[in-house]
Amino acid sequence: MIDPHTHSTASDGTLCPRDLMKAGSAAGLTIIGLTDHDTIAGWEEASAALSCAGLALLRGMEMSIQIEGEVYHLLAYLFSPSDERLRNHCEVVARSRRERAQRIVERLGEVMDLSWHEVYEVARTKSSRGKETSSDVILGRPHIADAMVSRGIVASRREAFERYLGAHSPYYLPHYAPPACEAIEWVRSAGGQCVLAHPRSRTRGRALKDATVRELAEVGLFGIEVDHREHSPRDVAELALLAERFHLARFGSSDYHGAGKPNHLGERTTAPAVVELLIANCQMEVLRP
Ligand code: AMP
Ligand code: FE
Ligand code: FE
Ligand code: ZN
């Protein structure tokens, strides 16, 4: 059972990488993909937990990308962690995410008692729990939501998104993301492969057009997430056909975020043959216990 797309406290998940590995094992997974948003900061801790957790680790990252002025997500797997352009991507996006979170909190400050300091502390404390030093967390709207929850302004991340943080909210602001084709080129030249994440998810506004998927396939996209909780049965059927038409591998995942979302590990999975093909096309290895 392979679940190739999950999040830890290195970004907006609520389990630290070590606990995520253990939870993956408890859920019966044989391979787990760690794909935090725009960071590989969780790879080391997850690798160190391999033998104790007893499942294999597929190292990845969910990159923010831009298509026609909107932000979408691209799963990047098994690329060299020392690649200059990808390291630069992480730095530039982290900075933009932080500035953007600050600006969203400023706007929200007009209608609620919430400070940037609180949001930052919530994010930092979660990401460094149980560690000597705190590495910087990738800031996202879920951290703003968490601060609202601790303040008692809302009951859950979900409520925070519905009332204040959604893409159509007056408080919403985007962050910087590079063009999709460039990101694919960077990952491939760093020895990795890319999978388009939840292309029909409408939580961020617009669903991706088929013509866009074709263009991405032409520049070397490896696969596409078909099986995902934010896809309707009709989306799944249409995406499965799209995958066949453009020769893209069919992926499925939980997109697990710990307690931050109702998604549970292994609720959707990817076929072993697909993951084997992915690995065969990458320069880095899956880490085994
Ligand atoms: P951001 O990366 O700051 O644009 O925030 C988007 C992230 O928020 C996504 O990756 C999801 O993890 C999370 N998210 C979006 N909608 C919800 C929701 N309704 N409840 C919980 N988390 C959400
Ligand atoms: Fe997320
Ligand atoms: Fe995503
Ligand atoms: Zn995700």
C-alpha cells in the first residue's frame, strides 16, 4: 500500500516527520511519500525514523507553481537536494509565503484580535516540537487558521478557511510561484520526476484546463493525481481518461495533513507498478528500512 503525498510539520501538517512515519506504518503503508509544501526540511528526520517505523520513504516536495496567474501544486519526487535552482525555489517561495502571511494577518487584524507574532509563534512551536533547534517552517494559511483556533475565534482550520481564508475571501492574497513548465524542467534536470497534484480540486478557485495538462505532458510531466478526496467521481473518470490520452501515470494519495484535515493515511493510494516506474525514472533511491 503506497501513499505518495503527505505533509508534516515542516509545512502545514500537524505530525512531525518521525510521527508521520510511525502513523504511516500503523496505517499499513509499505511506502510513504513525504511531500511538504516548498521544503525538504522534513527529509532528514523522516529518514532517521525509517528503521523504527519499518516502511520505505519516498522523498518529495509539493511545489507551488503558477499557471495563468493562479497558484497550483506540483509533486516533485527523488530530485537531488543540492540542486541550485530547486534550493533557490524553496528560498524564494518561503520568503514570499512569509510576507504574504504577514499581509493577510494585517488585513485580518482589522476585524479580529490577531497579531503576526501569534501566528508566527504557533507555526514555529508546532514545527519545532521536541527538537533542540527550530528550523523554519513554511508558512501557509493553515498556520493563520491555527492561531485563530488558539484564540477561540474559530473552532477548526476548516471554519477558518470557510469564513476568512478561502481564495474568494477579501482577506486572501496569493504568494509567488514559478511557471509550471520551468518547475518541471528544474526537477527533471535535478534527476527527479513530477506529478500534477489534485488538478480538479476547486478549493483554490479554478480547475485546470485539459489543454494545460497536455502542455505539461509535453514538457515531461510524469504523472497526474487522479484519485484524491477533492475530486468528484466524475473528475476521477475524466482524469483517468486524460491520463491515458497524454500517457501520464495515474496517481492517488491521501494528501494527509494530520489533524489539520479529515483525510486519513492510505485513504487513496498509487499502484506499486506506477511507483516502481517512477523510481526507475529517477536518479535518487527510495529509502528502505
Ligand atoms: P496556502 O499554501 O497558504 O495557500 O494554503 C493552502 C493550504 O491550506 C493547502 O495546502 C491545504 O493544506 C490547506 N487547506 C485548504 N483548504 C483547507 C480547509 N478547508 N481546511 C484545512 N486546510 C485547508
Ligand atoms: Fe497543505
Ligand atoms: Fe496541494
Ligand atoms: Zn498536499
